[in-house]
Amino acid sequence: MRRANRRQWQKQLWVVVGLVLIAMVLGIYQKGLAPMRAVRKQAISIAEKKAAVQTVSAFYWDKQRDSYVTVAGTTKTKQKVYVLIRQKTGHMNVLRQSSGTSMQQAQAQAIQSYAPKKILSVGLSIRKQKYVWDVGYRSKSGKLGYVTYDFKTGDELFAVANL
């Protein structure tokens, strides 16, 4: 009888320990995502107030050189726009999505040109007073790559492979 009780107690202890570990991992994960959520919330708030964005369809954060956050959305007048905000200064630019290439087109171009294993990041940014898409990827050999496309024309401006 005692052995049966002891086994039952040990099983319950392992279940409790497992639940505590899962709760700790989830807590650490949530705390790790907090800065991203805060930046996203702030960028969406700016886009809604200053650019009249009503619905948000995507959020990009490009941290290559100067950190830019981009909110893609639709305004009250049903125009699809990108609101590009320089994180350090808060300076904002509004671009019509129809005036250049889309994020999907930039990704497709990177996939066609470099055949990556995985696209890691895509973000809209400004380089030398041009709007650009920055695409980061992991190659099939496991090395990192990075390519920049002109927003207006879709032309490749810069590429680094095998990092």
C-alpha cells in the first residue's frame, strides 16, 4: 500500500514540476517579445494618428543601418500605403503601395535569384534617399545572405552572400 502511494505521489510531483517548467519557459518567451510588441504598438499608433491609417495589414522592422519601422495599411480614403518611420527621430514618410514593388515581389525576386533555404527578414528602408526593400535569407548551405532592391524599380542595388 505504501509503495503504491509513493508512486502516485512521485507521478504528481513530476506533473507539477513539468507544469512549472512550461510556465517558466512561456513567461521568458513572452518577456522576450515585449520590446517587439511595444515598437509595433507605437508605430501603429503613429500611423493611425499622423497618416490616417485605418486598417493595418503588415508590420516590418528593418534594423540594418538606421532602424526603420514600417506599417502597411489602408487609409480612410481606401488608399494602400506604407508608413515608414525612422525609429531614432520619429521622422515619417508615407508611400503609396502602388508606386513601387511589394514585399512579396521583393521576396520572389530574392528566391528566384538566390534560391535560399529560408527568408529570414524583409523590411522597407531608406538608403541614399531611395526607398529600398532589404531581404535577409539563409542559403541552402546554411550561410547568411542579404540583398537590397529598389522600391520603385525592383532593381537589385546591393547583395552580400555567404556570410
